[in-house]
Amino acid sequence: MFKPFPLYVGLRNFTSGSRNRLVSFISLLAILGLVLGVALLIVVMSVMNGFDHEMEARILGAVPHVRLFKDGGIEDVPALMEVLETQENVRATMPFNQVEGMLTSRGKTRPVEVLGIDGALSGEFIGQFVLPELLTSLQGSEKTLLLAKGVADKLMVSVGDRVTLLVPRAGVQKNRQLAPTISAFTVGGIFETHTTIDQHLALAQLDVVGALRGTGTRPQGIQVKLNDIFQVRQTGFDLLRVLAPGYRFSDWIQTHGNLYQAIRMSRNMVSLLVFLIIGIAVFNVISMLMMTVLDKRSAIAILKTLGATNSEIVTVFLTQGFLIGAVGSLLGAIIGISCAWKVSAIVSGIESLLGFHFLSSDVYPIDYLPSALVWSDVLLIVAVALGLNFLATLYPALRAARTRPAEVLRYE
């Protein structure tokens, strides 16, 4: 069977190793370094892609994309919502009221944002986090609060418990501040978004929060949910153009834009750092091939005396280097893909075992480690690893081709 001489010798060098244990050990380290670098980069990229995806799907799915306000409250809400929902990029609208206050229970206090909603219209906005029966129960009682899990945990309350809400009132009376409004509520349900919202959000009936604000039955504003959240600024200005004068808007870029940019920047920086790990592994390949060249100088000299050309010697070592890169990248990709698919479950299992949460919504945007494997990233990582590995093999291969048989064999 015909076997191309340079490819055959390169394959033999790769599979048989070296009689020199140091060279064999460094060869093993070079492959393991490449495996580790590729696997680690795939896992890190998947985690950062997961954060990016959860930012868009969960965090930005739980906060309003656009909020429209008007001094004195919104009049003729149904007609306004009908106009807004006919506009391009608008998926749904909902009137709202919002107040900030202190929630107390059994001597424990927690600052909260109480969002007044119409349960019949809020499904598109919080339906993915709050069960429909909870929203229905909210409509039927004026003295019911739905608490986010983080707030309920801090207050150590459960469904059916009583809580007290203190809402400050603006203004002065006889040179003294007005006393806060104090209202008692029953916890009608607990919901969880797994985001920072869990630490401060409570839901109540729209009119109840309007009464706490002192604006009566007029909603404070209209929340707008968009189809394309990255066109939010342009959509906001487009909505103002179709509305009467006096309206203003805020969007998620103002409230959560810094968080989104921080996640994107962290993704790029972490990816760069892990790419450097692959670069270090590639330097190990250079060291290994250089030691292989020195270890096999006699064999190279004999091959050249038998008629091997410089290009064939170069091909021998390029083949050996390519096989190292291919095997290292393939093993690293398999390990990285396997870990990327299971990293959320692995971290969750470690947290359960240790009784400690690595991520908390008190500090981080979400309280779990997400992962989203993107195949284009995997292909890019493997291609970069192979490319760097090929460049790393060029210098040792050229050094091997410059071996002079007469000088090497003189003392053999």
C-alpha cells in the first residue's frame, strides 16, 4: 500500500513518541494544554452567551422596554393604548402606577417598589413569571400584594401573612413633612424571576397604587413592550410623534443599559483572556517540536542522506504539529461542548452539595449560571486553535529542514 513518505513519518513521530522521556512528557503537556484551552474557552463563551441571552430574554423581559408618562396622569387610557398598539415594533401596552416605600412585617423591613397593574392586561409583561391565577386573585382584592421571592425571604413571610406598607408623601404642612401613608396588605402570592427584580418588587392592583400616589384613578403612565428591544430609542421617539404634546418616555437603556454593556464587555474581555491560554498552549507546541527536532537530529540527517528533500522534512514536522493541533482541538471541543451543556446543572449540584450559592440576585443580575452553546463560536475556537498551532509548527519544521547531515553524523 502506497504511503506518502513525509506523512507516514510524521504520523509515526506522533504516535510512537520519543525515547527521551522529557520530550514525551512535554509532548503530553502540549496536547493537554491545547485540550484545556479549547475546552475552557468553549465553556466560558457558552456561559457569557448564556448571560447575554438571559439579559435579553429574562431581565429585559421582566422590565418595561418603554414607559410613557404625562404630568397629571394618563387620560382616556383605552384610546391611547389602541393608538400605541397600531405602531410598528409595539407588541403590547399596559397602564401602570408605581410607588416606592418600606414594607414591614414582624419587626423586619425591606425597601420595595410597588407596581400597580391591571391583571387582565399584564400577561405579556409578567406572565412568564407570575402565574395567571395569582394575577386573577390580584384583581379581586384591593388589599392584596404579590411579593417577589427575595422580598418575601427577607421579610420571612409567606402566603396569607399580613404586611404593612409605608409610602412617603411629598410636601410640607406647617413647616413639617407630611406623615407617610400606612396601609396593611395580605400576601396573596409569591413569584420568582431569578433576577435582581426579586429583591425589590411587589405587585398590587392599579387603582390601589394610584390611591397611594394620590393621583386617583388616572394611571401614572403606559408600559410598552417591543418586538425588537434594540430599536427602543427610535421607537420611543416615534411614539412621541403620534401622541399629543406633553408626553415623555424612558426606556430600558436608561435603566439597565449599563448592565447590558457590562455583560457584553465582560464577554469580550474574558474571551480574550482565555484565547491567551490557547496561545500559551501553542508555545508549548513550539517547545515540544524544537526538542523533537533536537532529539531526532540523527534521524533527520540519515533521511537527508537517503535523499529526503528539505520540503519533505518540513512536511514531516508540519504533519506531526497538525496532528497535535487536531487531536488537542478535537478532544478540547468534545470536553468543552459536554461541559457547556451541563455547566448549569454541575454548578447547581455543587451549590446543593456545599449549601452555598455562588450567584445571588442581591449582587448579580441573575441567581443562576446560564449557558448557551453557539456552534459558530465552537467552530471559530477550533479554527483559531488549528491556525495558531500551524503557525507554531513552521519555525521548528524549518529548523529541522536546515539540519546538515555531515555535521550531525560526524560524531555518530
